[in-house]
Amino acid sequence: MALIKKETVRKRMGRRIAANSTAKGIFIAATMFALVVLAVLLYRIGSEGMEYLSLEFITNFASRMPERAGIWAALIGTLWVMAVTAPVSFILGVGTAIYLEEYAKKNAFTRFIQINISNLAGVPSIVFGLLGLTIFVRLLELQRSVLAGGLTMALLILPVIVVASQEALRTVPRDLREASYGMGATKWQTIRRIVFPAALPGILTGTILALSRAIGETAPLLVVGALAYVAFVPENLFSQFTVLPIQLYNWTSRPQEDFHMLAASGIIVLLIILLIMNSIAVYIRNKFHKRF
Amino acid sequence: MMEVTINHKNVKKENVKKENVQDAPAAFKVNNLNLWYGQDHALKDIKFDIPEKQVTAIIGPSGCGKSTFIKTLNRMVEMVPIVRMSGEIIYRDRNIFDSKYSVEELRTQVGMVFQKPNPFPKSIYENIAYGPKIHGIKNKKVLDEVVEKSLRGAAIWDEVKDRLHENAFGLSGGQQQRICIARCLAIEPDVILMDEPTSALDPISTLKVEELVQELKKEYSIVIVTHNMQQAARISDRTAFFLNGEVVEYTDTSTLFSNPSDKRTEDYITGRFG
């Protein structure tokens, strides 16, 4: 006496297989949607932006005349801001991650810090802009400088770098730490020679992705006081500056059609920079990927 | 003052426990060792001596505390945050739990080989040179010599001498484990603790490690935890049988396997449980 009726099983078979195909279809559709949007975006930018894209576009300063306008000031401004943001956020972020993962006792207090860092990663960037305005621009009197902008950006991406670095440190197998401690290595030696090198690819990938996000941010720098129209490049950390996304924002908000096309050209430059950064991240991940 | 008292205690203990007195001097003297993981009483009143330059095997069923015990000897067990201990382990006339005795110093003298081969993701050379380097040896010539001597000591020199600068992950599991043994030898320890060193290896690699242990005991005191009773019988001089965190029986390997005095030991080695 079989408990399962063969007939029922056979009847259900068709529906199960149909549901299987439907599920696959839904997921493909979800992916296609994103791909189509991206393709449309790229096509629009490409068709609008190619006209003004030239070497002069990159090396000229902004101008009232579209045919003479360029993004040199914004490009160099972006590089200056990143030159502040990258080392500051890397050192502070990785330091925090190492403390939390390797040194801190797992108690209520560290859990509290942990939750707050994760939450900070989701705070809108404009809030970081206001923070930067209060602390760096006003309190520390850095004015509307590259330094103030770079530090604000560092704050913005710090939580992301901390979380990514913690993940990377956590993937280092316990075996390796034990092997090192088992030979009489101190905690610092173990971290410096074993744990950190093994986690470095993950840490660098996370850092570069966070920096890519910072490159595209506008809001915090607008609040901190980056300029919209600049005909000079920063000379030092206390110079005034503008960055690519602000220049693009400025162009798109003008009525003349030509400036919209300039913005599209600028977007192409920005996308190329992002593409290069992400390629570096992928390269690092593959090159230093260690088998455990 | 403290150390003198401890020594007296040991002398007394040896007199009382006549059957435990060995020809070889003791590398470790373990007295009244208790260990808890949270509420779980994992080691209960462990008391025994581990002889120098011999192989001491520890056998017992899973969860009997044998791995916990061997990790107590180099204080690796303290990496578990909830662990608590009482009692003393005397190594070279000093209690290893003494606050003045740093774990780094202890582990330089008491090396360890782990269950799963765990080479670093570095070259073979860098794996072996790691120990000397962390202890401050920078001279390239000295390092070269240490690397060769250690690899020879672990009977793997001939297999790897032409590819010292390749990643150790490229080696087979058995070779990796001998690299780990060589890495342990490179810090020139007195004692080598082995926590089921062959459980992840194939029979041929296991045989090689076992032969190596026989070689190594000429110069090192070896404590080996094993799941494999035949292995204990083959390679050890003394065997301890652990059950539920207690030492049930500890004596010459041949006596333990041929004529166990405790019923539980007999049941275990004849395969009636465990």
C-alpha cells in the first residue's frame, strides 16, 4: 500500500516544471531591465557627448562659450580631492577594522560601535556634507579648501571601507593565525605578516569601490563649498576647487543645448575614470587572490 | 619562593606516584589541571608527567578533551574566549601559567603541528623562514641554513629543494604537513605538540609522517594526539587514554595495548565503544 499516489505525482509534474521555467524567466527579465536601462543611458550619453569630446575638452577650463569649454579644473580638482580622501580614509578605515576584528573584545560596547558603523554607511551623503561644513570648514577654519572637501569625502566613505575591511579580515582562516601564534609570534607580528597581507586584496577592492563612489558624489561638496565655476587648478591643499560631478551639474542646469552636450562629454570622462578604477580593483583581486 | 615550593610538591608527587616515575626526565609535569569552556568542565584534575625525548600519545573518543589538553600545553587553548583554567603545568621548573611567563616565550620552546596542514600563503622558503624571522633573525645566510636544516629534518628537502620559492599551496596535502613540521622545527623547539597530524592525510603520507616522528624523537619530546589507535601503538612510547575529560590510564604503550588495567581502556581499544 503506497502512501504516495503515482497519479497525483504525475499530475503535479507539469506544474512544477512550468514553475521552474517561470522563475528563470523572472530573473532574466530583472537582469535585462538593468541592462536595457544601462544601454539607453550609454547610447544617449555617447550620441550627445561625442561631439565635444576632444583633447581640448580635457585641457581647457570652463568657459561661457561651449566650443571653448573644458573640464581641466574639475578633473584636476577631483584628483586633488581624491589625493586627500584616499590615504585618510584608507588609514583610518583599515585601522578601525583591524581594531574591531583583531583587538576589541566582543562585548556590548563593540556591538554598539559595529551597529553604528553599519548604519553610518547608509546615511545620506548630504548629512556628511553638513558635518564637514560644521567641523572642517567652520570649526577647523579650513574654509572652502581641497583639504576640507577631501576630509569630508573621507568621512563619507569611511564606514564602507571599515565594513569591507572587516569582511576581508574575517575571511582569513583561523588556521593561519593559529600557525603564527603557535610559533611564538606576537599578535602584531601575526597581523602584520599573515593576516593583513592575506586580507589586503579584499581591503583594496573595498577601498577602490568606495573611492569610486566618492568620485561621483556631488552633494557633500556643494555643502562644503566647492565652486561651480573655476578657471584655475588648485595649487595646494588650501586652494579652492571644483570637481567633475559639480561641473556636470552646473552644465546640465543651463538652458543652452550645447552645455547639455558638454555635460554628456564630461560624463564620458567620469565613466572612463570609474571604469579604470574598477578595473584596477578587479586586477588586484585576481592577481593577489590567495587560495586557502 | 614560589618556584621552590612547586619543586617540593613535584618531588613529593613523584615519590607518591611510584608507577609514574620514568627513566627519562619529565618535559612537562601537569598537576591538578582543570579546564572549563563556560560551564562545560572539559578537563578534570589532570595529573601526569610527559617524558623528555619520547613520543607520548593521547588517545580517546571524540570530545574526551585530548585536543583541549594538548592545546593547554602551549596555551593555544586560551584563544577560546570563554576558557577558564586552574592547576599548574610545570615546564623546565616554571609554571607556564605564571604571569611572568609570556605565551610567546613558551610557544618558542613548545612548537605545534595542527590537524589540517596550514602553510602560509607564501613560498616554501618564506614558510620555513617565518619563525626565525619573527624572532629577529635577518641574516640571509643564517636563514638559508635554517631553512635547509629544517626541511631536511622534516624529510622533505629532496622533494622541494628545487622549488623553494614556489607557493607552498602547490604541494600535496602530505607534503604541506611536512612543511608545517619543518616550519615548526625552524624555531628549534624542545617539544613538538601534534594534534592529529595525519587525520587529513592519505595512508602513504601518514606513513611518512609516522617515520618522521620516530626520527624526531631523538632530539625532541613529542606529544601526539591521535584518533588512530594503531598509530599510537606503532609510534609512541607512552600512551594516555582520555575519557570525558579525565585520564583513565597512562602507561607504557605496550602495556596499555596488551594489558590495560582499566575496563574502560580495554573496551575502547578493543573497539567496543568510541
